Amino acid sequence: MRSKAVAGNQRRHSAAGDSFADDDRAIEGLPIRLVIALTVGVAALALMLNMLGGIGDVGDTEVTVEVANDDQVVEADADADVSVFVIDENGNNVQDATVLVSAGSAQLNGVEEAHTGADENEAIVELEEPSLRADQDMGTLEIDIVPPSDSNYIDEQPNPEIIVTEA
């Protein structure tokens, strides 16, 4: 197959048996078109993954606690029973959960543990003499929840804290 050049010179195209290096044909703009297509594709993929990332894990429900109004503040160096209610993000009761209370900026001897019942979402945590450091007037105790293992509940968000004050 032959083609005529503009100046009248004959140019030869590569045949099946010719070398790749001898091929003088070119597709103008193909490399830049590939770069543009790749860039647009990567940008579109990033947007789609960002939208999917906002959905979260399917079926997982966040749990938190509500501390009874009278029990949000306890006195240092005195035993206290704190009522906490385990609920999910929609306000529904969560049964069979474990509530753990540990030292935050206030001190506590070990980790206190309480359980919600099979028919209720209330757990009563018995705090044994939470204390403050010598230079503190106020501190906090942290609450964590261990949801029932056979559920789709998770506890990844921060929970309310119990405030410890000087007597």
C-alpha cells in the first residue's frame, strides 16, 4: 500500500513483515488523549470512593450511654453508684452490654464493670472512692461500652464522662 506525500514524494507504510522501527505512521494526539482519559478516570473514581466512604459500614449501629442526671457528678474519696443507660444512635435500648468505667483525669483503682440485663438497658456502676490529684479540683472518668457480641453494635464514638469533684 502506498500513499502520496504532499510534496509528491512516495512514502512507504510498514507491511506485516517490516520492523517496528521502520514504521513512520503516527496517531497525532493519542498520547495526550490517553493521559487526559486516565486523569478524568482517576478523578471520577476518587469522587465515587469519597461518596461511598461517607456511607459507613453497612449494618453497624453506634451505641452510647446516658448517665442519670443525679449521677453525672460524683464526689472524690466517696463511694458512688452511677446509673447509666445504654442506647443506640436511634435512641433504642441496648440489652446485654458491658459498661466499663476507667480513670480519665480523675483517678480510679482499676476498671469498674457493670452489665445491662437481658430485659433492660440500665447498668449500675459501683465506683469505689474515685480520687483527684493534689492540684485538682475536678476530673473525669471515662466510659466505654462493650456491645453484645452477637449484634451489629459498635462503640467507636466518644461517650459521656462522669465528673469527679472535690468534696
